[in-house]
Amino acid sequence: MNIPNIITSVRVVLIPVIIILYYLPVPWHYLAASFAFIIASISDWLDGYLARKWDQHTKFGAFIDPVADKLIVAVALVLLVEAHSSVWLTIPAMIIIGREIVISALREWMAELGKRTSVAVSFIGKLKTTFQMISIIVLLSDAPGSPAALVGMVCLYVAAVLTLWSMFIYVRAAWSDLTEDL
């Protein structure tokens, strides 16, 4: 275990912490859950930065980092869908979670073909992640229906559009391999 892998593992440990904080019967539970998600979001950037800077890439890190990212986002979105009980939050959450499943499967399949780099993370994917994290932080931090929630919803819809755009880019990159035997 190296420091980047430990940081990534902390992100996985923060998942139940965020859930517990979100449901605590105290007035500051939304802010506490949001703060824990902020720590997780910063750790997502930090572990990758340190792994590159210190050249500490490991097979475990390559596996657990995207798993941690997808788990924490999916759990946060499910919390928010339940709390907001709104189709307007459910739709972008379904798009984001569905895209993560599709792209994970696509990357795994392309890796089996030895073509994983053709579906590597793009700038649009990074931009999507930024809007996604901002939206989740804002939505976790305040009560459903608040003015801040509207800002979070706008960011979530931007993330959903970027999600679809990045999925299109990834599928297009793999299209010839996907349709080879049709």
C-alpha cells in the first residue's frame, strides 16, 4: 500500500460515513454529509496527482480508484433521489448512474481486446465529473427545495448533458469494434 492507495481507500470508507451523517437527527446533518463528500472529492484529485507525481501507479490503485469514484457518486445520488423525491432529480441521476455502468462495461470489454486506451478518460469526462461533484456537494449541503438546491440541480443537469456527451464520445471511439461482426 502506498499513500495514493490509502487516500483512495479512505474515499471508500467515507461512503458509509456520508450515509450516516446525512441521516443523523441533528440540524447540521446536511452540511456534515456535504463536508464528507468534499473530502472524498478532494481525495479523488489528490490520489491521482500523488500517484502521477511520485510514480506510484499500482494495479490495486488502477482498480479501486474508478470503483471508489463510481460508488461514492452512485450512493450520493441515491441519497439525494430519496430525500428530494422528485422526478427532476431522478432523471439526471439515472442518466449519470446508467452511463457509469455502460462505460465501465465498455472499458472492461475494450481492455479484453487490448484497446483500453481508445476509451481513456477525456476532457469532457473530467468536466462532467467537476459539475457532478459540485452539484452533489451543493445538493447534499442544504434541505430539498432550498435556493441552493436549485443551483445544485442546474449543475446536475449540466453534468447529465456532459455525461451523455462523453458517453457518445466513448461509444463512438469503440463503435467499429462493437459492430465488427454485425
